[in-house]
Amino acid sequence: MSWFLYLIAALGGLAAGAINTLAGYGSAITLAIMTELLGLPGNVANGTNRVGIMAASLTSLGVYQKKGELKKSWQAKIVIPILGGAVLGVLLAVWVDNESFLIIYKVLMVIMLLLVILKPKRWLDPVAMDYPGHQIINPVLLFLLGIYGGFIQMGMGIFFLALTVVLLGNKIKEANILKILVVGIYTVIVLAIFAYKGLVNWEIGLTMAIGQALGGWLSAKFLTDVKNAGLWAYRLLVVVIIAALVRMFFFS
């Protein structure tokens, strides 16, 4: 691999790490680079992508721990069902073609955009939704989210924020911190399974991890140091969803 491709991989990782920490969908950047520029097969790119995700999660979590934010954001009722689903999701990823999920993913992203822009107050000043059966349905939705994250990861952050902010009433800043914690934990498991199956290109993965670690650290500093970081995270979320939809419907 030439020095130019190394540079592109690292810079792409930087952008992805920053976006993933504040909103989500950064994996769209890294997966595109790995499959379209570096020529990795889809399943190998999926596994290799987890190296950088783990690096970004670790640097972000280091910032949150230093600022005392992790303890405040921890919620076992969210973490446990997602971790269970992620293990099942990565087992599916090893055997199932990722393309089969793309149509469903596009529909979900359109719904997500409507949820985000139609009622911004619900994101900036969230209140938990109390609806019939929520004590059973919410854990099931979190488990399904874990399956999706283990399967492909791309867009996981956006769906996580939707569930934890809109349904469970977490503030977007706390939800972002919890998101990184959950993703960091299950990525260790997911990466180990991909590596065992020989579906990780360590040279490319570690190159991107350098950029993703730096991007995650910078975004975590922003989220903890800037007073209105939640508002900026919401704005970035809207931009990221729109960009994702434009890419999927017009450039895929």
C-alpha cells in the first residue's frame, strides 16, 4: 500500500472517529475507503473496521473517565441487552451477506430523519416515553439494536441515540457517552470473533485506528468541555443523517 493510501486511510479514520463520537455513521467513511479504494472484500472490511472503532472508543472513554462522566452515564438496563444482541449480530455477520440489510437500512434512515427534524425539542429536552408494554418492548428494541451493531455497525450510533434519547429520555450528551461505552465493550468481543475467523486486515485496521483514536479523543474533549455541546451534537446528527440518505439514494 502506497504512502498516499496510508494517508487517506488515517485521515478517513480521523473523520470517522470524530463523527462517531458525536453522532454516528462514521463507519460509512471507513467502509467506503476500505472497499472502494483499498479493495477489501465486504466481510473483511466489516471486521477490519472494528479495529479503529475500538481505538476511538478507548481514547474517548479515557476522556470521559478523567472528567467523571462515565459513572453518571452508566445504565445497566441499556448496556446488557445491547451486549447480548451484539454477540448474536457478529455471528450473523460471519455468515450472512451484508447487502441483504441495505433496503431496510434506507427505510430506517428516512424514519430517523423525520424523528430528528420534526420534533427537535424531544432531542434537546428529552422525556422518557411511557407507553403500554414499554418495560418489555424497550429491552427487546435494545437487543435488536445490539444485533445490528454486531452485524455491521454503520449507523449504529444514530439508532442508539434515537432509542436512548427519544424513548428512554436520556439527554443527548449522556446518550453519546453511554453509546461509546457500549460500543467499546461489544467491539472487543466482535473484533475477537472476526479475527478468529481471519476477517481482519491488521495493517489497514491499525492505520485507520490512529486517525480514529485521535478523532474520538478530540470529539470527547469537545463534548465534555463545551457548554452547549448537546446542541451541536444534535445539529451534527441532522447533517450526518441527511448526508447518509443522499449518499444511499443517489450515489450507491
